[in-house]
Amino acid sequence: MPASLTPMRILLGLLCAFFAYYLGRVIAARLEARATNAQVMRWSLRVLATALGMAWSASPVSTLLLLGLAALSAGAGFFTGMRPRKPGEDLVKVLFPKD
């Protein structure tokens, strides 16, 4: 592998992990019916495209490490998406007091 392509593969691997995080979040949102199937497919295609670009004729060790990082990232995104949210702050009473 030429040394000039190594930074590009690392960048693709990091993008794959970034996209995998949001894929995990949108899967969690889909389970709660807050996202559509189209959103899940968009993030899936982004992850797939970056994973294939990263794995194209690269060493198996670096490919497996970066795919493992993407899998951990997807798990973290799913965990974050499934956590309960804090209720939104009611700013109407602060901005418009009844005085």
C-alpha cells in the first residue's frame, strides 16, 4: 500500500466511526418511532460507503481495528439514543412574567 493513501484510509475510518455513532442514535430513534426508515438507510449507506473505502486493499489489522471502533461507536450512539431525556425548560414564564 502506498504511504500516501494511509492518511486517507485513517480519515475514512474516523468518518466511519462518526457516521456509525449517528446510525446507532437513529436506530434508537426508529425503535421509538421518532425516525423514519429513510433516515436509517441514509446513515447505513454512509457507514457502508466509508467502511468499504477504508477496507479497499488495506491491511486486515487496521481494517479490523477501525471497524471495531465503528462498532463501539454505534453501540455508544444507541446507548445515548435510548437514554431518557430531560424535560425541556419552560422559558415562557422567564421571558414573559405575569407581573
